[in-house]
Amino acid sequence: MTRNTPTREECARLDARDPLARFRSEFVLPEGTIYLDGNSLGALPAATPERVAALVEQEWGQHLVRSWNDAGWWEKPRDLGAKVAPLIGAAAHEVVVGDGTSANLFKVLVAALRLNPRRRVVVGESGNFPTDLYITQGVTELMGVSERRYDPRRQSLREALAPGDAAVVLLSHVDYHTGELRDMAEITRMAHESGALVVWDLCHSVGALPVHLSECGVDFAVGCTYKYLNGGPGAPAFTYAAERHHDTARQPLSGWHGHARPFDFAGEYQPAEGATRFLSGSQPLVADAALEASLDMWLRADLGEVRAKSLAMTELFIELTAAAGFGVVTPLPAARRGSQVSLSHPDGYPVMQALIERGVIGDFRAPDVLRFGFTPLYVGYVDVFDAAACLRDVVETGVWRAPRFSRRSQVT
Ligand SMILES: *Cc1c(COP(=O)(O)O)cnc(C)c1O
């Protein structure tokens, strides 16, 4: 520990001054747990169970099929999109909520390739989240184009774009493994200059920091809502399409919810206006109700305050664990950090299991990374202090060597 590292008392004073502290009571959190995995599955907002129950008992149970009109079910993908929009710096009509991130990636990648038909290459990072890599593989096979993966540790994006053949660049705004934040404005500008469109995956940045899609001139973006946005396990994802592409973009899963006049029940597909054309079919309204309860809370949160506290917490955690023998995978400059700290340790898996048994929940990503997500609405500075102390203790005492901690579960 450095001399300036705060004490537990100083952390308590930071909590007392924290403008976001009032949100903590809006979450259900188990007693005795410090939850640092909100970057994987966000915590449960206290308002959610009642909202889900109201949908099930009233809207479904009592009003039945009339709820498509009376309870706004039909409009839900657009209404939820309008609530996500301010969190990602987009206009309301540029965002819809529906389907999952993987499916939405498929839709926007194909749409982007069709908008840039003379180019034949999708460029992306080799270390991107697996579903991004797999969907890209599926799309390139289907569309008969090729893929160029680059490793940013060995090659720059500029070099990957040098051949001048890139149709689309697909990147994650914050890397799921390292927690590195990319410069969206600069990368988007560079891609456009080379003649490519840009798709950003916001899974690890939405709700973690302010995102400025319109300002950065981004073409398309997707993101999930069950991580930092607390929408619930498997909650529906969002799709952003810049207004300038609304008339020309054609996505391949052209289902009836994306039709211009769905209740004409016409034989020919005709895409709807705006981001609505990125919808496909009926949506999980029960899951939508859970997401809406959370978004209504998020709309009261100041994203500038979220970012400031997130950076303070991640920095504190890095400081407090500095002497414990971990490698720090996450970049140290604040401008390159998301809301997560990744530490490497050769025995990362059993170390994390031992930590979880003591009530500090993070997760593990192969081969050797322990991930800790810091969610400013329900994690405080004393939590960070206690979690770091617990982690140091687990490593220093060697309790993680107990054989039970090395047994692998399916989900790590
Ligand atoms: C979590 C995550 C996903 C998840 O995709 P699903 O379709 O919701 O399973 C996709 N991309 C990134 C970068 C992620 O972090």
C-alpha cells in the first residue's frame, strides 16, 4: 500500500459524501455480500418484483389480449429504446429494445455490409467477446465476405484498415476481459476516414459510463441490459441505428414487428420507419417489465457522477490490492478504464472461489483473470476497502489451496 491509500475510516467518509449513496436502498442485496459482478449480472432493483407482478397479474391476468393496446405492449420496444437513448447519447427514435445482443449483432452487421457493398471485409479485434467473433464468422460466411482480426498488442487498427477494403469495423467499447475503454470518437473517425462503417458493442459500457453515440457519429451499436443496467437475467438487448441510415438500412431478420404496417398482414415485407425496422418478432413482455423498472431508476442517475465514482472505486481497488502479487491487466490511465478491474493470478480460479465463499463475489475468465465490476449505484467505498482486504487475506493465508476451490462449475 502506498502512503496515500485511504483507511477504512476515510472510505466511510467518502461514502457519507457520495451523491449516489441514496441509490443503494433501491436495490435488493443479500446480507453479508459484497457484489462485484454487476458487470456480468446486475443486482435486482427493489422496484422490479412489483412491476413484474403487476404485468403478470393485471396486464396479463386481467386485461389479457387488450393489453397490447391498453398497456402499451406493442410500443414497448420503442418506449424502452427511448429510455435507453439518453444513457448512450442517442435520440429516442434511434434505439429499440428487443432480442438479444448476439441476434442484434447479426442484424446490424448484415445491414452495415449491405450499406457498403463495394467493400468485402469485416475488421475486428481477435480478443473481442466470443459471441462477437462467432456472429462475425457466421455473417461473413453467409454474406461471402471475409474477416480480418487484429491483435491490438501487435497491430494497430490503422494498420488493419490500411488495405482500404474494410466495409465494417466491429469493436467493444469496453473490453470484457481487460476492462480497457476504447476511444470511441477517434476510432469512429479513423474507420470513417478509411471508408468503413462502425458497429460498437456497448455491453460493458452502457450504465458504466456516459456514451456519446451521436456525437461520435457512430453508425450502429448494440448492447445488453442485464449487466450494468440491472434488467435481469437474459433481459432483452438494444439496437442503435443512426438516423442517417434509417431509410436505407436493411436487416436480414425482417419479421412482422419491423414491418411498416404489420396489421395489414400483407404478403410483402416493407421496412418500418426509424429504428423500428430492426425489430423482428414478439418480445418477452415480462422481461420488458423488469427492464423498465430498472431503466426508470437509471433515468434519475447522473452519469457524470456514475463515471466519477466508478473511476474513484476502480483506482482505490487497484491501489489496495497493489502489494498482493497480482498482475494488473486493466489499463491504469483513467481515460482507458471502464468500470471493471481485471487482475491476473496463475491460480485465479481457486482464488476467486475462495473469495466468493467469504462473500465477495467477482468472476473468473480463462486463463488467469479475476474480474471485479464496480457499480456505483450499489457499491460503496467501504465495500471496496473490505473486498480488497478479503482478497489480500485469501492470497496471503493461502486458503484458496483447499481442493474444493479448484472444482470447476459450468459457469465461471
Ligand atoms: C455480455 C456480452 C455479450 C452478450 O451477448 P448475449 O447475446 O446477451 O449472450 C455480447 N458481447 C459482449 C461484448 C458482452 O460483454
